[in-house]
Amino acid sequence: MGYIVAKFGGWANASAENVKLAADLFEKNHDRKIKVNSAIGKVEGLPKVTDLLTEGAEVTLKTGVFPEDILEKIKLNHYAVFKPLGVPEDVIDGVLKLLEDRLPMKDSLSPDHFRALIIGSGEELFSRLDTYYLKEIRKLKARYVDPREIGHYLGGNPLDGHILPESYNNLSRLKDMDGIIVYPGFFAISNRGEPMIYSRGGTDKTAADIAAAIDATLYENWKDVDGIYCADPRIVKNPELMAEVTYKEIRELSYISFNVLHQEAMLPVMNAGIPVNIKNLLKPDSRGTLIVHDREHIENRPVIGIAGLKGICVINIEKRMMNEEIGFAEKVMALFRENRISIEQIATSIDTIAILAKESDFKEKSIHFGISESVRKEIDFEEFIDYLKHQLNADKVKISRNRSLMCVVGQGMRKSVGTLGRIATSLSNAGINIEIVDQGPSERNVILCFKDEEDYSKSKKAVEVLYEEFFQN
Ligand code: ASP
């Protein structure tokens, strides 16, 4: 017997039909062992439950009262999903009362732990009602397991927790429990018993951590898309679906905007070698995309995916004899770190270092330090340049804005000659002037930087021509 961990996100949990489809999956295949749930996503006309809870927690911290209208919307969300499934209103009300019962805990918890408690409640409310539906209405053997009881410990920031090693052993007990385990994603506790959550979208991480803990045969992630496309379907009409892709290829693509799974969710499954299947809940019999450790090389297919990232700026720092100055690059990086600007890419020549960063990183930014949060003010580009010039004693510092990055990924590139040439020719034929090229040491990706137009038409064009070159020729 295999053990499948199946994760259902906000969309999958936002309608009675979807919740029913998910139950069908467990009825059909008994290898599906653990159902990891997000909170209810967007139900028509209503915000996501997690967003409502986030707002409600903030107001409660300020005024001491959880707003009635938010409570009402949360109720409507749950009614909309569970009433059509036959879950009685008093059962729904009973479960929702859990939230109200928690509000007095504001006085005994730190603000961030209180936020974690409230924000993470959506997963519990949904999962408890889902368990009721599976057991009482579908007559399946199912049980709710609470992360606090099983010892799912997170450390670090209460709003961006990371699993503690002892949790894996505790979570491995899920394997020996009978029936379908309904497990709420996103929230857990610290080893001192305080409420904790993973960062937003963290149910992917809960499911990945459980998959690693029980050594699952498969991690299924049920979505509203057919799988992972080789290029953005908003740019390329009917792009191909990836049948199989490796963890490392996905990592390269997610580095530059491919949001398939929460970035950190890949790590535990990758380390344990557990395949991840991205599937469409509305087409359960289609194969979806399988993310695996290794895949067969497909002849004449060096590339598996093309992704782009807009709104990049390039900061060029010139200093004579830079390469003689030990620790110069470190000094540059420290200045970026101190200003909380994350470096996307670095390119160097003998006396120049170019740092690629997101323009949005210069805007006002909230930063977490441990459990407190501070806000870094907007950074003016020109002032930052003067600052760098002065701090580094550089000859020249220049910033070029409105750049875009294009990332071409495929493990087949290692085996085929001339891929870089094909990329360069396609872009040059499209009138795109490449300013920086970086072929990663893994030879699995090529990143290109070029000047874009205000309407980003160049990056759109780049995706189109590269898709044509590598997938339609
Ligand atoms: N409900 C949480 C969020 O919206 C966690 C998740 O959905 O994964 O971020």
C-alpha cells in the first residue's frame, strides 16, 4: 500500500462541488491517506477567509473587538460551502464558535502569536467541517487530527515559522492512524505551546512536511489548472503542459516567478525524493504534471520551460583594480543587505560588478525581525547610487531601470550544443538587445537581461519567440 498526501488549496475548498469532488477522490483510491486543507478561498462576492481573519485580528488588537461584519462574512463563506453538502447549520455554527472562544486569548499572547492564532483558524474551521461531511454524510472513515496534539512544532517568527526537526518524528505517527486523516494546513505550535503559522500559502509546506515525515509515495497538489505549462498561457496560446519536470528545473523556474508550489515546500519532498503531482480537480483523470527527481531526456527538447520577470533594475558599479581588492563583492552585498534589497543576479567583468534587483524592493517594505516588524522607508534610486559610490569609493555607479529577465530552463541543455546560440538568435531576430547573459553553473538555466518597453511588450515578445523556437520547431 502507498501513502498519498493530497493537498487542497483555497480554491479547491471554496465550493460545495469541489469539496464533494475531493471526497470522491478519497473514496476511489484508498492510498490517499492524508487530506491537507487550506481555509476557504474566494467564495463569490466574499474575500478569502484567511484575508478576513487577518483583518479581524488587526482590528481586535487595536480595539479589543473582532468586527461583527467580518464574523458574518466568515459565517457566510462556511454556509455557502457546507450547507449545500447537507451539513446542518447548528454544526457549522458550533465549529465557528471556536473562533469567538479564542478572542479573549489576546490578553495572554504576544500580538504576533495572537495574529497567528486567529489567522490560522480558517484551516481548522474548514477541516473540522470537512471531517463532519466525510464521516456523517459520505460515511467514510475519517478523522480530524490537530497539529497541536500531534506535536507539529514550528520555530522562528510566529507568522513565518519553520518546522523543527522533532516534528517529523511526531508527524510520522499519522501513517499508523486509521482511515482518512483530515489535517489543517498552515498553522501549528511552537515547542512552548504558542500559536504559530507558516508564511502565507503555507499549506503547501504543511503537506510537504507531512509527506516527508511519513515517507509518502506521492504528494498530490489539487488545483484549478491542468498542470504546469511550458510558458505563460496568458502570453502563448495553448502552451504545452509539462508531463514530467525535475525538482531542480522547477526550482530554477520558480526563482523567476513560476509560482507552482510555495518555494520552500519543494525542499522536504525533494530531499526525500517524493514525487509531486500537480493535478486539476475538475479533470481528475488527466495526468497533470509530475515533479520528479530525474526524468528521461527527450530528443531535440533541451528546454522545458520559459519564464520572465519584469521590473528589474541593474546597478553597475565600476572601480579600477576592483579584482585586486579582496572582499569587494562582500562589501557590495553587505550594503544591499543592510538596505534590505535582495540581489536577484550578479554579473561581473574585470572592473565592474552589476547587481540585478527588483525595482519593487526599493519601495516601502515591511521587515520581520524575530517577532517584531518594522517598516523600511522607500529608497530613492539616485540617493542609493550616491550612497554606494561613497561607501565603496567607486569610480562610477550607474542604474539602468525597466529591465526584464528571461529564464530558459531545461536539464537537456547540458547535453545539446548550441542552445545559447538559438536563444540569442531568436531574441535578436525579434529586435531584443541582450545586455547580460548568465548561464548558471548547473547548465540547466540561462538568464538573460534586456531593456523592456513601458508596456513590457519586449518580455512578452521574448516568451513568444523562445516558445516558438524550442517548442514549435
Ligand atoms: N490560507 C492560507 C493563505 O491563504 C494558507 C494557504 O492557503 O496555504 O495563505
